[in-house]
Amino acid sequence: MAALDIHQIPVLKDNFIYLAREPDSGCVAVIDPAEAGPVLDKAKALGWRITHILNTHHHPDHVGGNIEIKEATGCAIVGPAADPDRIPGMDVQVNDGDTYDLGQARAQVFFVPGHTRGHIAYWFKDSAALFCGDTLFSIGCGRLFEGTPRQMWTSLSRLRVLPPETRIYCAHEYTESNIRFAVSLDPDNAALRKREAEVKALRAAGKYSVPSLMGDERAANPFLRADDPVLAAAVGMAGKDPADVFAEVRRRKDVF
Ligand code: ZN
Ligand code: FE
């Protein structure tokens, strides 16, 4: 089974849209199109025909291009079954545990509420690629607009056990500010310091810090480490329920 060919399109202030092509079938999915123009231009430049849109959640910077791309290409729009009314033009609803085939490439769907109540993620196991929208960022996680800390902690706990070589295609370039916060809590974390240096060099060279690898995130991302005694102690919550530690870390980030 051939791996997806993935292109990254930076749009708006700090969003990423992804184009993913499955080479055997020629199927091309757009993941979370904030806008249509740059996506249609990129597909044209690559000679790719868009057949699908995969949405992770309903926010405008993830679905803003849905209708225009669908009108231009006739593509099918796939999105969360838990959020049927807020995904423009949705044709196919997927649930936790479902699979969805983009040609020969199979995605496993995770229901990951917290940022929004309907948020899902798509894991293409054979391509080692996770499209997780605004649930997991490099060294960060999404704000809790519609979910509880416990829900988000559960969601992130399910994603962090994916293989360490999994590339995390998140929807925003927030890594530098996430690292500033993480270092304030966890200054002696060698994996975090390594990531800090790496991201500094990437950004200085005008490159993106995304995708990152799950193995690196597990070691360095404070939002994946609420059950690590070192992190719990850093927020004065040694021995407390990880969901409560997570809530405190998220609260601190919100006011950082
Ligand atoms: Zn969002
Ligand atoms: Fe977003």
C-alpha cells in the first residue's frame, strides 16, 4: 500500500491546510480547508484533482473553504457524526472507531472532544500520519471551548499512545509560544530543550515546526504529561488526579 503524498499550505495568520494524495487511486483529500483559493491553486500547480475534504471540527478556520472547493471540484466532504449541523456541505459522517478509505489509504477515526464537542482526528496508520486539527499541537493542545479538561485529557491520552514515528499534522503553527510556556513549567526537561533548539533553528530558517513526531511530543509536551509526577509537582499538584493536573496546566496556559 503506497504512502500518502502530503503537502502543507500555510494560510491566514498561522493555519495549515493539508493536501494528501493516495498515489494508486489518485484520490486527493484536503484536510481542514480554512479557505478555498490557496487550495485550488496548489492542487492545480501539482496537477492533482481534489476528491475529498476531511474536516476535524466546525471552526471557520477549518471549514471556511468547504463549499467553494466542493462547488469547484465535486468532492465529497467527510466530517464528525457528532457535529452534523456545523460542517458545511457534509456528505459522509464518521464516528469514533470508524475507518474511512481515501483510495487505498485507510484512516482510523478518533472522537477527541475537548476543543469542540464534535472534534475528530484521522490517523493514516500506514502513512504514519495523524491529522488532529486543533486537539494536539506541537508542545501544546487546543483551548477548551466546548469541553471539560477531563474530556480533553482522555482525548489526548488516546492520541499519545499512537506509534512514536507518527507525524502530527496539526492545524496551527503555535509551537514557539507553546515552548515558551512549557519551558516555564518544565525547564529541566531535556527533550523539551532539544525541541526548543530545533524549533528555533527551523523558524530562523523560515521553515515550519510542523509536523512533529509523537515520540518527541510524548516526552516534551506538557499536555501529554499530566500523569508524570515531575509535571504534577511543577504545578503544585503532586499525587493529584491527572485530569485535574491537566486542568491546571491548561488554565495556566490560558493566562500565560
Ligand atoms: Zn478550532
Ligand atoms: Fe483552528
